[in-house]
Amino acid sequence: MNRIMNSAFRLAAVFAWTMLACLPAHSAVEKDSPAAQATSWESQLLGKSISCAVRLPDSDAEKNPVVVYMKNLPAPRLGELDDETLIKGFLDQGMMVIEADYQGDPRAASPELLPEIDRWYGYLFRTVEHPVDNNWIYIVPEGYAIDGLEHRFIIQKGMDHMYIPDPEVIGEIFSFFDRHLKTEFADVDDLPLQKGLPDPFLMPDGKRVQTFLDWPKQREYIKAMLAHYLYGHVPPWPKEIEIKQVGSELIYDGRGVEEQYTLTIRRRGRSVTCRFLIVRPSLKKRYPTIIKNDRVSFDASPERSDSSQSFDPGAEAVKRGYLLCRFHRTDLASDDRQAGREAGVYPLYPQYDWGALAVWGWGHGVVLNALDQLGVADMSKVVATGHSRGGKAALCAGIYDNRISITAPNSSGTGGTGSLRYFEEGQKPQTIRHHIGKNERWFGPRYFQFADKEDRLPFDAHFAKALIAPRALVNCHARQDYWANPYGTELTHRAAKVVFEWLDAGDRIGLHWRNGKHAQNQEDWAALLDFADHLFFDKKTDRRFDNWNYPNADLPFDWKAPDVVPAK
């Protein structure tokens, strides 16, 4: 079973049956109806009925795929085709079409629109009043064309079975909603000054999260915020990838296997190929999997700043029964200061404004899909890691891919797990301005507007960390790695821990300190594996993940978790 379950899928699978709005039964359309029939939809979002037109295809099928075509949304139109052409195309494909007129109402904007989409899915999946084939349900914004009917069968524990559209189709649709229908984010100079670390429970309407049911919507809002200001917007994973094995050998005296592969993505008449290497125990089966975005993948040496170290993390991974995969991140997006956007994945997705960190983070998901296709990854036990700029990318991967069980950024600093506004006194701070002229390629287009205006940031690193919850987060850091901001890393960690504890996941967030400087060394890898062993296999460890390096630090926030504790 395909396990792709991004945020769009999760939203599409969450039903609020007791609140379900539905087309009234008396408006059911007769199968031999030759033209559009008028009906209405009780929109809970708008608090009123909206007009709908239902059209049936010229088809002998008892039930038909269905498209809800959302018209007059308060956003730029998607695509260039007119409504008449698109609707005719749907009908020609044998699809029932429901035209829903949202009248340009500003309330029909994401994230508020997403529960409305859920209700449409829920109603159409359950309806017996209309000739709907609930294997094929599409909810699309005006201007969106659907070419071909493909689907994935998704089962979510505790939910009913449901068919939803193909990942690339639904992903692009929700990406549209994310880019154009989200709550508007203010220009930097219009943002209020922030005192201390911002409150992750503060919703865009000025109210605070009160219950567990409020958090998914708030989480989507924060994800959209980070996409807007920090990362840029991320496309869905490619529907198909081509995998080619280019090398294999036994290692570690026959206890392990090293395999070299390439994966190729094709889109818009272009292609990009990414190299990756896996090290695993010699018996081929599915293993708990660690994926690292790396600068190299076809030599055995880990990424590090101290080239005198010779530790091979693959040997320890194999010893403990893990698969370690390292992919060549710069195949997907160059890390050259002079590089433009003509190479890598950028020409395949020209409409997305993502920076290299988001590309590399997205690459974790693409590589994970490849490992799943190869039958070697235990998809219930997945770790994403990276060091330095790779740690920033691993954090981004964990935010946007819910399949990642443990997000493990290592010494990631500014734009990663380090605070953007708090630094240790007496140490040179790595501010946003430092990256201007050096690392613009890493970030989205609006990030550098905050240079020297960090007090207007509506978020800090604790927002990114909080988005991982209730999945697990472990951050390994060196005490003397001052450029990566150990002080700001701990402050934002302790702020994020408030969210984890509120979500009953306080034991799933860890911070590990060691002496030394900027590297992902043997101790860091041992700590990561100990944390994973404990989470995945309940193995005991003497290693502490809650020792503070700055126990007497004044925490720069006074907000607290909501009084209402969510149920487990």
C-alpha cells in the first residue's frame, strides 16, 4: 500500500461527521437529466446556502466520478482555460460535475476553506442521493484541469477507508490553496514588534488555541507561515521516479551491503537525476531507516568539518539493524553561490519559489519513496538527519513529511534549530544579514527582508520544532559550536517542549549536548541511534536528552500551553 500521506491527504481524510453539511436529499439529480440542475449546498464556512449546478456526463455507468468545481474563490484564478472548456473536459471524461459558487466571499480562504473541503469529501463519499462513484472524488479550484483518473488507496488507522485522487493531482491543488487562498501574511514592515519568542498557540484571528481540535488548523497556519517567510513553497513529490542500481558490494566482513543507486525525476519535458547510497545489513528486508542529505554519497566518509575523523556511521547503523541512506543533495539543488535556478529540480517546478533548503528537505521524501519502492525501508520507522545546512534541510523535511518518525537536525544554527533573535553574550551571532551575499540560495524570497528586523519575525525556531509534534525530534549539538548558536538552540528547544508536552509528547523531544565544535561525529551518531532505539524498540539508555547547557537562562517567553489538555 502506498504510504504517501502528506498534509493534503490528512486534511482530506479527517471527517467531522456530526457537523457535516450536505446537499438536501430532494435535490438529487436524476440520471437521465440532460442539462445542469440547480441545487444548493449548506456551507458551514459561510453560514448560508450557496448555489450549485450539477451536471451529469453522457454515460451508461450507474455511478460516476465526481468533481466539485469551486467557483468565484477570493484568489487568483488557476490556469488559463475558461470554465466552459474545463467543465466540458470533465464531462467528456465521464465525470459528474458540481459547480459550487463561493461568490468571492473572503471567508472562503485557506486554512478556513480546508474544513469545507473535508465536508465535501465526507458528504460525497457517503452519499446515496447522487450517482457518485466514491472511488473518484476531486475537489478543485476554478481553472484547474484534471487529465486522467488515477488514485491511491489510503487507509488511516481509526478512519473509514477512502479513495482520494492521485498524489500529484491533489498535491498541486492543495499547493494552490496554500499559495493563493491562505490567510494573508503581512509585509515585514507591517508586522508588529515582538517581545520575546512569539506564541505558537496564537491563531491568526487573535484568539489562542484552546483544545486539541484547534491544533491541526493552527499547525497548517504555521506551516504556511514558514513557507511564506522562510522556505518558499514546496511541490508534491513526483508521481513516478526511475530507479537504477549502479553498484553493490559486501562490506563489514559480509555483515552489510553497500548499494549505489540513481533516481530520475521527469516533468515538463525535463529530467534530473540524484545519486544515493544505502548501507544495510546483508539480508534484504525492510529496516528502520535513516536518511541523511549530504554533500557526498559515493564515498564512505561522513560529512564533517574535521577531516581527521574516520568514523563510519554506516558500521554502527548496520550493527544495530538500521539502514543508512545518504543522498547527494546538490544533484537536486546546487549549493554554489553563483548558481542560478537553471539546474537541479528548479526547471521541473518553475512555479514554486522554494529555496535549496526546501528542495533538499523535499528530497528526503523522494528518496524515501525510492527506498519504499525498493522494499528496504520500514516506513513506520524513518529518521531524517543532516548536519549544519543539512540540518536545516532535515528540519524542513520533518515539517512537511509526516512519514518521518524522528527528525534529527545536527548543529543547524540560523534557519534551523537556532534562534533567529537570541545569541549567547560574547559570541559572534549568525544573523540573517550574515547570509546576504553568501547563502541567498538556501531560503525563500522573503526571508532576507527580516535582516536587521528580527524583532518583527512572527516566528522563531520553536515554531518549526513544534510542527514536528507529536512525532519525535532530537537535536544533537556541540557546546563550543558557537556559530551554530547553542544558546538560541536551547531557548527555542525549551519553548517547543511546551507544545510537545501539551500534545502529550514530552518524551519525544530531546536535546543532546557534547563537548567539541562543528561536526556530526561519533558521539552525535551514537546519541541519535540511542534515541531511535528507545523510541522504536523501547531500549533503555543511560544517555540524557534533557540536560540543559544553560539551566539558569532567562526564558524569553511568558506564554503557556492552553489550560485544556488534549486527550491522548
